Amino acid sequence: MPRDLLRALLATMFFGASVGIFQATLNNYLAGVHGLGAEARGWLELPRELPGFLLFAISGAMLLWLRETKMAAVAMLLTAAGALGLGFLASDTLTLVVFIILWSLGDHIIFAVEGPIALRLAKGGREGHRLGQFGGARNLGTILGVGTVFVCAHLFGDRYGLFYTFVAVSAAMAGILYASLRMDDGHPPSRRLVVKKKYGVFYAISALFGMRKQIFLAFGAWVLVDLHHVSVSTIALLYFIAASLGVVLRPLLGDVIDWLGERVVLAADEVLLLVVCLVYAFASDLLPAPYALYLLYGAYVLDSVLFALRIARTTYLKKIADDPADITPTISMGITIDHVVAMSLPILSGYLWEAYGHRWVFLLAGAIALAGFFVCLQIRIPAAAKSLAHKTNRG
């Protein structure tokens, strides 16, 4: 295996460990340590997603003096600093918000550059396969990280300082590995700013994905924690199961994208997401305990697996891009666009939860999934890109 590919996969694995630990513990941390309710949890998404809203400008400024691999290294150091702050210094709401923003800044930067890094390590027509491999590596890291949380929670209780120390160490290791990559040598730098009408469908899909992501990140686990009082160790176990499935399924899903194409895969993703939304909305009404909770566990894991299909957006962009230098800034623009709407959506969702009940939050998410299905049907791949993918897959 080429040195850069191995190091990039290892960096992705450590990144996966840090994100997995953080996401598996965040809702319990906010409820148990800071006593947040559903409405406050929704409001917290506003500052947490502010870096995503500003990412187009932030990444454009960083591309003045850094390439994607070095941007990834900086992102991981920001993530580590934010995690340590949450674990040891977030004593009130103000410091909580500050360190959430710091962690989120690193998180959003890495999501803008991880796709382009993987694409540079892909051979023509096999972009989905390579991105799937990176997704599998990320899930392997999540297994290791969440497994550590599960064991430590059982042995020592909910020690959030310890959990977020693990996040910081994993992120720092990823940053060191990203900084050691030399794959940018000999490649022209990415453009700083790109806005093109040609990428309109990509922007629309990114916006709808951001809406879906925000609802489930804020309230998917919140249903389990707030309504069913699920413990941090159980949430970690669900993450562990989803990540274990992802190690196998993400590379396979990458191959499916190369085989069936982005239009079919992304449309199917929206249909499955609609099913997940209906389960979240009505499982507690239709089934008695504990079967409703078991069904919610299944929906939680399925939703986590479906997040893997976001790589189809990146492969779609690669196939329609006028120039490889457009990819990183266009992904950044997509993230910014999705945050224009998504930053306010959790606030609305928190209000709906408090005023009318949790089911209306997920009916809203279901309506977004339905709209996303029709948008995905507008995807068109140039004939030349289709031909290359077909020849590569036959080979």
C-alpha cells in the first residue's frame, strides 16, 4: 500500500475514533452535566453550526496558505482543543458554547477536505470504492473509540473528562498523520472561491442533507436519552453496532455507488430515511415497551449507516466538476449553503418538540426526505464520466 494512502487511512481511523466518542457522549453530557432540555438543546445547534455557515469564507482564507492535508491537520488540533475544553473547562453555558464552537470549527473543516484527500488517492472511475474504504476506516476508528467509552463507562461511570481526553488524543494523532502526507506535491492548489450554476443540484442536495443531519444529530439520540432515559453506555453500544456494520458496509456501498450511480443511490437513501422518520415519530404509539425501544434502536443504527451514503454527493461532484481545483471550494460552499437553513432548523424543531411533541420533529424530517427524493431525481451524469466508470467496473 502506498505510504500516503496508508497514513491517510490511519488518520481517518483516528478521526473516526474522536468523532465517535464525542457523538456517543454529547447528549448525555449536555443533559447530565449541564441540565439542558429539548428546547435548549435545539438552541445550542445555532452556535455549534456557526462554523459550518462560515466555512466557505474560512476555507477560502485557509486555502491562501495551506493545502488540504495541512488544513486537515489544523482541523484536528482545533477539535482536540475543543474537546479538552469541554472535558475540563466548560463550567457554565458561556464556556460550553465557546468550546462547542471550537470543536465544531475543526469538525467542519475536516469534512470539507476529507473527500478531496480521498479522491486524490482514487483511480479513475473508482471514486466511490476509495471513499468507501475511507468510510470503513473511519468506522473502524469509531468502533475502537466507542468501545473504549463503553468499557470505561461500566468500570468508572460517566467520566466525561476522561472521555474527552480520549477525543483529544485521537484527534491529535490524526492531525500528526495528516501533516505527514506529501500527496499535494506536484498538484496545483485548489481555487479559493467557486460558485457555479452548473453545481446547483449539488448545492440543493447538500442543503437538504444538512437539514436531515441537524435534526438527527440534535434529536435522534435525544429521543432515546430524554424520553426513554437510555444510558451513555447503551448509546455507546449502539454507536459500536452501527460502526461495526459500517466497516463492512461502507466499502460495499462505495462499490454500489460506482455500479448503480449517484442518482439511484441518493434517491433510495431518501426513501429509507423517510421510513426512519416514521419509526421515530410513531414507534412509541404503535408498540408497547420494550418493543418500541428496540425498534427505535434499529432506526438509530439504520440512520447511522445511511449517513455513509453522503459520499455519493462527493463522487457526483467529481464527475460534473469542470476542474479538480473546483472540488474543495464547492464542497465548502455546499456546507455553507446547508447551514444557512440548518442552523435555524433545530430551534424550530426544539419548539415543535416542546409545544406539540417529538413526533412533529420527525414528521418535518420526513417531509424534508420526501423533497430530497425528488431533488435527487434531477441528478444527471455526463456521458464521458459514465463511460469511464462503466469501463473501470467491468475491469
